Amino acid sequence: MHRSNEVAVLDIDSDTSAILNIDEVKRPEHLPIGVLDKDGKVNRKALNEWWMSRAIPASRSGLREALEIMKVSPPALLLTKCFGLSLSDQYWVKPKAKDIEWKDVNFFENSFSEDVGNALFGRAHEGANLDLMSPDNTTDGWLKKKWIIADGKRMLVKGGSAPAFQEPLNEAIASILMDRLNIPHIPYTVEWEGGQPLSVCEDFITPETELVSAWYVRGTRKKPGHISEYQHYIDACEALRIPDVKSQVDRMIVIDFLMVNTDRHLNNFGAIRNAETLEWLGAAPIFDTGTALWHDGLSHMIRPRADVESKPFRSRHGEQIKLVTDFSWLDISVLKDAPDEFSEILKQSPYIDDQRRDALCSALKIRIQMLEEAKSQTAI
Ligand SMILES: Nc1ncnc2c1ncn2[C@@H]1O[C@H](COP(=O)(O)OP(=O)(O)OP(=O)(O)O)[C@@H](O)[C@H]1O
Ligand SMILES: [Mg+2]
């Protein structure tokens, strides 16, 4: 199902959640992006990969313990516990025997259980009668996370990783930088729970829209050997008529250069479409910028002038920044006191000592200078 549209009739194995057979395709235009083969027929393997990738990845922090508490394994089995519903798109599966409608089950308009999220954060009790109807079952990523409803809004709450637990603080400074630079982004704030920092952001998808990750967008065409990853992605977006992608990719490369983001993989950005009309609305606002600023490096390894690893278009930030097509929008002077703001954010954390804080703030200052240099080199 895609909202209330019946897309295909599938035979799903209840023991593994695998799609055993595609009995009939009713609305091919509503199929998920990137599951057709060359002759335009739905490919069962590709559809299975898409479906299975909705499940919590095996790499998720705390997953094994949570599955034990929930008595479910593998995580793909959680998919059918919530009809495959998500808070990032509008796909779901409706069992033939069940007379249910999208409006009565979708997580955007109906409440949901926090049991899965609590189990993932190690806060559920074994033996408790857990309600597994949760959008956490269909949320990607390796950091601990859960969806909650606060003041009627769907919010994603995400942890950090030991020893510095820096990712939530990085999300907060990235939000400040993007706010100043007018880069379309999802604002993240930091909250503290049990002495741990968590980042909190609002769902940027509505009941009418959906996120399609760059991975699926790039998979809509075969990449010719002589075309770069960057050009291939831009070409795929243009062929689908997704508006204004180049300017948002420019902005994403810039913020990732500043933040020294090492994890902008193809599921960490993408495009948004209207799930009913299938009209493409544009590039998604920037989200998930926490895996950055030496979050997992020791303080003495914070070397801002080193040419650090990047994704997704080039393997080094020094090369990737050269792909920016237009810097004219970039007013670097608005970032002047950003390192001081970063210092205030870092001060909240008992996991960051003074030495690390100083190293991080001066690193950010140098990255801002380096961006200025990159911009002026392009102008020549
Ligand atoms: N605000 C949001 N609104 C809707 N969907 C979101 C939002 N934030 C994240 N998502 C979805 O949830 C997925 C996981 O979130 P996120 O990328 O922030 O987690 P992560 O654990 O940091 O990921 P990674 O493994 O890339 O480090 C995203 O790929 C996206 O599909
Ligand atoms: Mg991610």
C-alpha cells in the first residue's frame, strides 16, 4: 500500500518477512523508487532489498539486547508488527484478512507505542507485555534512537556514541551553522536524559510527503563508467525532474566540509516527493550531520588541516569541496562567533574536558578559515 493506494499484491513469509512472490502489480507508478529492472518490470530481489532495508539495521547500537527483551528475531520480523508503517514515507503492508484503512493506522495521525524505543534504549522490562506497533521498527541508522510524540509533534530522539557522546552536540552546532548560512535543514536541539545527551528533531515528513534517499534516486539509472558519482546523481535527479538539487548539494558539501562530516552516505540525504500525486518537491532539508568533528577521535587527533575522509562524491573533503558549483550565496562572515557558540554547547557535557573543547572550537575556527580559502580559490 502507498497511503490508500493498493500498489501490489505480495506473498510475505511470516517466518522471515521476506517477499516470496509478487502476485500482481496494481499501481506500478506508485512502486517504491528504484525497484524496476531495465525492461520496466518490478524486480523481486530489488523490492525485497528495499523492504528489508526498512528494518532496523543489524549494526544498531543496543539492538541485540532489545530483541531479547522483545523476544523477536531477526529485526525484519518487527516490520510486520507495525504493518511496515514508517514516519519517513507512506508505504505499508495490509494483510488480506484485515479490514484496515491507512487513515486509522498511519503514525502521522495516530499515536504509537514507545515500547520498542524504550527497549532500544535499554529501558523496557523483560516479560512485560510489549506493544510493538512502533515507527522505530522501520527507522534506519546505527545510533540508538526512538520516535516520541511531544505536544502533538512527531520527534526523533537520538543518542550518541561512547566515549565522547558528541554526536548530539554536533547536530546542535550544525543546526546553528546552517541557520546562519540559510541552508535548508532540520533543526536539532540537545536534551539530557539520565546524564546522556540526546539530539531531538521534528519529523520533516507529513502525511502527504515522503523521503526518498539518494541511494534509490541514483539507482534509477545505470551509471556509465566515465561519469562521476556526483554527475550521475545530478543526472538521475534531473531525469526524475527533482527541482533545485544542485544548489542543495552545494550547500550539503559546504556544511560537511565545515563539520568534517565523515558519514554523508547515500541514505543520509535525498529528495522529497508528494506520495499521492508523485510530484517531486525538491531536495530534502539536511539531516544527520552528527558523525563529524572527530566524534570518535582522541583529542590529540583533532587536526583540522588534515585532509579528512569524506562521502559521498569524493573520498577527501579537500577534493569534494571543489565540486561546489556556486559559492555566491555563502557569506562566511556570519560564522564569526560560531566557535564560541560551540564552546557553550560543549560546556554542557561531562564527557568533553576543557582540552577537547578547546581543540574542537579552534578546529571549527580553522575549518571556517579553510572554507573561506576554498571559496576564494574557486573565484579565481
Ligand atoms: N527528522 C526526520 N524526519 C523523518 N525521517 C527522518 C528524520 N531524521 C531521520 N529520519 C530517517 O531516519 C533515518 C535514520 O536517522 P539518522 O540518519 O539521523 O540516524 P543515524 O543513526 O545517525 O544514521 P547513520 O547510520 O547514518 O549514522 C534516516 O536515514 C531517515 O530515513
Ligand atoms: Mg543516518
